[in-house]
Amino acid sequence: MKALIWAIHLPDYPELSVEIKIGDRYKPDVVALDQNQQPIFWGEAGQVSGRKLHSLFKRYPQTHFAIGKWNQRIDPHREIVLKAMKGVKRTAPCDLFTFPQDSARFVDEWGQVEIERTDLLWTRIEPE
């Protein structure tokens, strides 16, 4: 799932990395850093608590977040994100993606990943 999040966002963030420490309590699954080594994009694959999201949203209000879920409905996770954003002044969105069970179709026999947002069920939550 990390590779899929990476591939979807690579056109917008060509410096994306996977699983690197950035000096935060939490380590992003997928991240792009600015010239000051601050995250401008943070991707989470799989489970992430509302508590963790609230902490990240508060510390990184200008960071674009993306959360990927495997073969799940988006609505319950949308509610968790909205609750985590409550009371936090943000300028960047949070995207929620659900990857279908047959997501292996996005990876060819040589390991090349071909995927776009339009291939998935997803939603963007804009800051209030």
C-alpha cells in the first residue's frame, strides 16, 4: 500500500521517500520534505488512530496528508479525520484512499506501478 500511495503522489511530490525518519515521534510511511526538512506531504498506510492524526495535524498544519486503507469503506475513516481536525487550524488537505482487493493489477510483471487517483475510491477533506 505504501508503494501505491507513493505512486499516486509522485507527480506532485517528486522527492517522495518511503519509511524514513524525520526527527518526529512518528515515522511517516511516505513523506516529502521541503528545503528545511519539514514534511510537505505525509502518507499513512493502514491503521492510524485519531489521536495520532490530531497530533500530526496540529504539528504540521501546512502538510498535505494522505491515508490509505485496504478494501474498506471511506465514511468511517472520514469521520475519524474530521474529528482529528476539529479545533486545529490547517491550510492543507487530507486525502483518504481505499485500495481494492485486486490492487495487484496496478503493478506490472517488472514491478512498475501504474495507478492514478481516478482508479480508486477517494475523497479529499479540506481544512475548515
